[in-house]
Amino acid sequence: MKMTFRWFGTGQDPISLGEIRQIPGVGGVVTSLLDMPAGVAWPMERIAAMKDEISAAGLEVEVIESVNIHEDIKLGADGRDEKIENYILTMERLAQIGIKCICYNFMPVLDWARSHLYYELPDGSNTMKYEAEFIQNISLEGLAQRYAKEAGDYEMPGWEPARMKTVRTALEAYEGMTEDKFYANIKYFLDAIIPHAEKLGIYMGVHPDDPPVSIFGLPKLIISRDNLRRFLDLNPSKHNGLTLCTGSLGARKGADIPAMIREFGGEGRIHFAHVRNLRFENETDFYESAHLTSCGSLDMYAIMKAFHDVDFKGCMRPDHGRMIWDETKKKGRPGYGLYDRALGAVYLQGIWEAICRN
Ligand code: DNO
């Protein structure tokens, strides 16, 4: 296991590479070119500049999160082939700087969503929260406005104001989308890109849908063990794999995350891991707690033990953290402050060391 840290890029992230380099045990970052719209081929100069900047700071570029998928591909619409070709071009260029793992998602229209970005906990820290009733009673536009207001200078990925302008049309395009059709569209994409991934030595890791429930009438299809199985079986190559996100999958009460790690990790199909905790407040609502087992509802020891038992050699990163020590808004995108994630990275490595030495 290699511990990494997500960094959104210069101008996109108030956290510096210098700060990340000082987190014990973290030698590389997970990053992206956030301004690249889905469907275009990323320019080689931009990719090379990203690599040079990160190397100059003494860090590796370990994983690209994300190369986003154009809606035409998800919908199986006319024009998907051209976007798939651009996707492959981007993969080829990323391979030139040594990238071995790409994280992406197949979430319809939106990326992840929460009701609250800065929910205050009793200790005075702020965190993200998902409250089902709140989401049921707000329109998508209302939520987008709330994010735009609350997230300060940073756009929430998947909720960019420019994207919100056409979001109704995008939502309508999903009317009548069936599960079988959606999986057929995924298969079409995978069958096109995976042979290239094999040639390039790139491992693709799909991120599960977050939250794992349907919101604003959109289907959520990659949320459970059975869905992950179905996804992997669409294309049996080892290069078609998962980003195992404990927080997204774990937001379904009762989900057995260690069992999923053992099953899919044991088959060599987990290529990247997001490891975080969350605390359920009732059957449907949760907030994102500090990483410690004692702070949330997930058993972080059991999760790390499962990764260890399947001899997980990929990259892992701490995931969303709380905003602590006065860093709210000034110091990080929602969920992506410096301090709580750094504590998470060190805590997870502590568990790992104890398991390895036992
Ligand atoms: C949220 C992230 C997601 C993730 C994408 C992967 O914090 O886990 O936005 O990066 O879904 O494509």
C-alpha cells in the first residue's frame, strides 16, 4: 500500500505541494486537470507541466482522479465514439508521464452530493453531512446555489455553475434510462478503452456512486457489492477495476466493506482506495467523521486488515476530512482541508504498521 493525498492543482487548491510533502509517509499525490471538460483530449503540454510541477516539489504523480466521462458516453448517445477516442488519447498521454492508475465515475449528470458542506459538530469542527429529507425538499438548482454560496471560491466538482446551466436538459436525457441500457453503455465504453489500458499499463478504477441512493430522480447504479460484481464482469480484464471508496459504499447501512475488499481485492480488481469513516445519525443520514473507528460507524481496523490480507499494493488516500483548527473555507475545498486528512493519512498508516508487524 502506498499512502497518497489528493491535490486539486495550482490555483485550484489552497493547499500547497510543500505542505503535502511534510505529511509523514505521503510520497505522492492524486490529481487532475480540473478545468478540462469531459469529452476532450487533454493537451500533452498541460499533462507534462503538471508532472514537472509535482516532481519539482519532490512528490510523485500517482493517480489521476478523475478523467471524467462525457454524458454522451453514459447515455449511449450519438457522438460517443468521438469522446471515447479523446478519452483514449488522454490515457495515452497520461501513460507518457508514467501514470498507472486512473479513477473515474459513471454517475449520471452529477458527481457527489451532500446536504450540508459545513455542518458543525459539538467539538466546533465542520464537516459534510447527508440528510435525506433535506435533499428531498430542495431542487437541484437550489442545492447548486447553496453550494455556490457556501463553497467560497471553489466550485464543487460536478456542480460547476457553467454545468448547472444545462443541467435540466441533462436530467431529462435520463428519463426512461433502464438499468440494462445503462450497463450496456458502460460495457461499450469499457470494451473500447480497456484494450488500450492493457497496452499502456494503466489500471482503471471506477468510483462508486456517492451518495448510494437516487437523488433528483437520477438512477444510481454502482452502489453495492452486486453492482460492483456486475460492473467488473462486463469486461473481465484486470485493467477494468475499482476505486474502493469506503465512505461511498459504507453509506448504505449494513454494507460489508471488508468483505468487498476481500472479494474484489483478492481477485486483483481494486486499483485505488479512498478510505474514510462516517457516522450514521439514523437509517439514512450521516456525517463525515474523523477517520478513527471510535469517531464513526465504520470499523477502520477491519477495513485496513482486509486490504492487508489481500496484499493490496495500490495507492490509498485518506478521504474527506473535517475542517479543523480554523481552516474553514480559507484552507480547502469542502471535505478537502489539510489537517484532518493529514491526521487520517497518519492514522491509517499507524494501523497498517501495526498489522504488518503483528
Ligand atoms: C469526492 C470524490 C469524487 C471522485 C469522483 C471520481 O470527494 O470522491 O468526486 O473524485 O467521483 O470520479
